[in-house]
Amino acid sequence: MPGAVNGKTILLIVGGGIAAFKALELVRELGRAGARVLPVLTENGARFVTPLSLSALAGEKVRTSLWDLEDEAAMGHIQLSRAADLIVVCPATADLMARAAAGQANDLAATLLLATDTPVLMVPAMNVRMWQHSATRRNLATLRADGIAVMEPDDGAMACGEFGPGRLPEVPAIMAAIAAQFGEKPLAGRHALVTAGPTHEPIDPVRFIGNHSSGKQGFAIATELAAAGARVTLVAGPVHLPTPAGVTRIDVMTALQMQAACAAALPADIAVMVAAVADWRVDAAGHKLKKDSSGPPPLMLTENPDILAGLGHHAQRPALVVGFAAETGDLIAHASAKRLKKAADWIVANDVSDGVFGSDHTHVQLVTATGAEDWGPTPKQAVAARLAARIADHFSGQP
Ligand code: CTP
């Protein structure tokens, strides 16, 4: 993987946060992997690491200001942003993300981000509340919609004493994300719609009907499709998983909300419906149901729309529609029947009789018009990678 960065030029923007010291380790690792690093330090970044240590490790001059005449004479900021194969912002602070999302050009870092058409990878690190604040959520969505890859921060204890997501990812994870930026992008220009997780169907304001789907398989597929260059919209039921880098996530609760989110995401080239959608919804009470002498309340069920079948028969049908089939017997027969009934091109069939839900492993067969392929017992991540590769093959050579 790190071989991908050998010979590449990386413009590294170091923002002002306690995690800035880890940027030094990143510079060292990039150098070891054969990359040239052009460091840029924001004014606040310089409060956490010195230009001297950064330039010593990078073996390059550190740029800090828009107004350095010497720099402008040697390499203006426009050229600087274009000299790089990739721009990495590490750590990307809440402030830097906000300024980039707003298209500001009020310091060298923001101007470089605005003046470039070079791919950008942001590696956020900030206090958990800042990360979870609706303003940062908005900025994150804007940056991703603008095509900027933003890593998910790590979860854990923070320098400020709080706990939660916001820590800078470990350097090997950042190196892998950088290498992935240089990988092949066979699905560039394609839009993929992925559903994941369960749906929750309310019984009353505090109770619901749900299922054991963890969302891991759908999130892994969204990750792999994004890594292959697709623009990915991930419609996620209620799960506790971080949003994969470069993926636009839409959180929903019920099957009807999932259906509406999928319809709103069209047109798409690829649909991969992994969600375990509840087959029925309840005629929900508007108030919390009470126990009383008349016994348990009857639950009136209504069948939910089949989202996969809806897309399979849609006027704007994606060119490739892939469904999943969870079965506890007669795997291939049931999956083949579902493929035809739901107008899907492929069905990834898995046997859920022995505890696949929540596990990191699965055993699937790919059912297509020409038959079934047994992919054997594998980690869900490997199924995701193999499926993304198959999807890329399917589109290779097509305009
Ligand atoms: N699916 C869907 N909308 C539904 C039900 C299922 O989009 N309302 C999709 C799932 O995302 C999956 C495929 O259909 O891709 C098959 O789901 P599965 O639960 O195996 O099949 P069902 O159609 O629900 O059939 P059954 O439960 O009777 O086996």
C-alpha cells in the first residue's frame, strides 16, 4: 500500500490543534515511503509545532504566510497548490474545515485549498463536541459533496479529558488513506446508492419493531465503492458506525424514510441494497401505550414497500441493481426467485442460520443470470472488496 506514495508530492497543511505533533510522525512516514512533502503551517499550527522541526523532517522550506514575498517570487501559492499530487490537511481543525467549506481565502492554507483542483484529504482532529456540533456536521457534508475526502476521527479519550470521536486517526491509518487516494479509481464518475442497517418501525413513541442487522456489511461496501472512486450515497438505518471517508450518509429510521431517501438520491448508476428492511410497519400509537385490564394491545401491521424491487422496476432504474438475500434454507433457490421478482441483476445470498448478524464474517454466494458463485466463508470486508471489484469489472469499458 505505501508503495503508492513513492515519488509523489504531497502538500501537507498542518492546522492548529494539539494533534499537530502527530503531523511530524506523518511527515517522517511519508518520507520513508518515498514521498516529497511540501509543508504548510497555519498561524495556529505554529503554536503547536515549530516550522524548524517540520522543515527538518520534510527537508523542505515550511510555508506559513500568503505575504512572504520570497515565496511568491520562487513559487506563488497557486503554483504551490498545483505542484502537489495530493493535498493532505492534518490535523484538519473545525476552523479550517469551516473556512474551506465556506470557500474562504483568508490565510495561506485556505487560499491553497480554494485555488487548487488537486485532490484533498482532510484528517480531522478536534474536541468531541466540536466534531458533533451541527455546524461541523454541515461543513463536513459540504466538503464531502465538494469531492473532498474527509477521514473519520478515532474514538477515545481526548487531550481535553473528554471521551468520544474526535481524535486524530493513527498514522498508519492516515498513510493507508493517502495511499488509497493514489489507487486506481475504476468507478470514478459513477454514483452508487447503498442501503445498510436495520429499520425501526415505531409501535408508539418509545417502542419499535427492529432486527439484528449491524450495518457492517453495507458500510464496508460503501467504503469499498468510494475507494474505487464512486460517489457514494449511503442510506443508513439506526446503527452506531462511523461514516466511511468520502461517503455521503443519510440517516433514516423507518422503511418509508429509507425508500424516500433512496428515491431522492436518484439518478444512480449502481444500487446495492444491503439493509435489512422491516417487512411490516405498525399502525403506531401517538402516545405511549399503557398496560391495562384489557390485556396486550393488538399490533396492526401494514406491509412496507420493497425498496429493492421499487428500484429494479423504477423508470430511473440504476444500470446495475444488486440485492442481498438473507436465508435460513434453500439458499440458491430463494435467492434466484428474489432476483427475478425484484428485478435485480445480482443477489448476494447469505445463510443467516448461524449468527451472521453483528459478526465480522459471513458466507455468501453471488447469484447472477448465469448461475451462482460460492465465495466461501470470508470477512465481510473481503466480500465488500470483491463485490466492488466485480462492479468495477461490470462497468469497465462502458461509457
Ligand atoms: N429489501 C428492500 N425492501 C424491503 C425488503 C427487502 O429493499 N421492504 C431488500 C433488502 O435490502 C435485500 C433484499 O431486499 O437486498 C432481500 O431482503 P430479504 O429480507 O432477504 O428478503 P425479503 O424480500 O424480505 O423476503 P423474505 O423476508 O420473505 O425472505
